[in-house]
Amino acid sequence: NLRQRDEYTANHCLNVCVLAIAFGRHLGLGREELEALGLGGLLHDVGKMRTPEAILKKPGVLSKAEREIIRRHPDEGVELLSREGGMPKAVLEMVRLHHERVNGKGYPLGLTGDVIPRPVLVVGICDVYDAMTSDRAYQEGIPPDRVLRLLFERADQDFGQELTEAFIRCLGIYPAGSLVELDDGSLAVVVSASPEARLHPVVMLVRHPDGRLYDRRVMLNLAELARDNTRETRNIRHVVNPGAHDIDVAAVLAADIAAH
């Protein structure tokens, strides 16, 4: 159980799953591709089950030898998943290749440019974004806007200009996959954000103001509500922590994919 070994890595994998599904939606991918992205994001670091805990939890910079050990996790993840059988090829590619970069300086194969499958790059950029914005025991996360700027500056080296710009557009002010509280007290998951209406994304309602869960899929386009004078507008009050409200965002998005 990865969570028992390393809480950070388990949470990180869940975050990457949510981000990858949200980004895939933004790219217009179909149901099967979204399911594969979600599974690839969830399992991309499963190989760290074989990484010594002392390395995973080391509060500081890794030595050269320790870096070599941790760089084995993509291949070890594929080995673990291959034992089970039935894992889609696309998911195994995401697990093995999510540290590849378009300039050829990634690992384990040093692939370049278009040779790297797009789903791999989707999981890769989500992996980097979450890792850089997350707090660790030995350092605070970098603010999201600064991380996006760094990703943009390195686009030609890491994930390509087109994909990187699409990722930045996808996140907007309220990143897709965020849990937000609306001004009426209800909770919703951000599904997509338009560059023209960054303050008013499309959201899926998950909890009523009185705390009851929604028993059906209810989508709200906050931008359309803001433009329609005949309907009651809804605005986002703030982003909230899913854990504090016992909301499994990944499960919500997975159920929404299945409903399509």
C-alpha cells in the first residue's frame, strides 16, 4: 500500500490523476482516453513501492547514488503492473515514460519530440506541476502562477510549446479539478475554464448548501449565468480543501466520465 509507505506520494498520485483528467477534457479527449489518463496519472509513481523509504522521505537533496535508485521507479512500476496482466498499453507507457522530455534529456530512454506519446506528456506536465506546487516536509510549494511561468519558460525543453500553453490555459485562475465553494454555500468541482471567462468556469455541483450530496450530475456554466440577466448568478467564493469536506474529486470526475 503506497499510502502506508509514503503519504505524500499517494496524495501526489491522486492529484496527478485529477489534473490529467481535467487537462484531457480541456484537450477534447474521448471517454476511453480520459479513463486511460486517469489510470496513468494514478499509477505513474507506483514503482516507488520499491524505492527505500529512507530515500522517499529524505528531508533534503538526494545523493547521486540515491538519484539513480529513484530513477528506477518508472521501469519498476511497469514491472509491478505487468505482473497483474490486462493493463492497457497506453497506461504502461505513461508509467514508464512520464519523466521523458522533448529535448531528449529525460529518462529512462531519452526520447525526443514527437516520439513521446501525447498522453505521456500530459501526465508528465501534471506530475511536475503538482510536485512543484505541493508542500513537502523540507520545503514549501512554489505558488502556482510562478510554476506556470517556469513551465512556459522551459516549454521547448520539457513538454513542447503547444501542450504547455494548453495546460496553462486549462488551469486558468481556478484550475480544473479544484473543489470550490460557491456564494450560496454549495460545493462544486471545476470541470473546465475558458480564457475569456477565467472567473466563471464550468463546474459540476457535488454538495448542496445544507450539506446533502447531489444524487445526479448537475453542471453549471458560471459564465453563461453571469451573462443571462433572467437567471440567478452564481460566483465562486473560494477554493477549498477536498479532504476537509470528505470529497473525492478523482471519483467525482471518474463518475462524470462514465456518465458520458
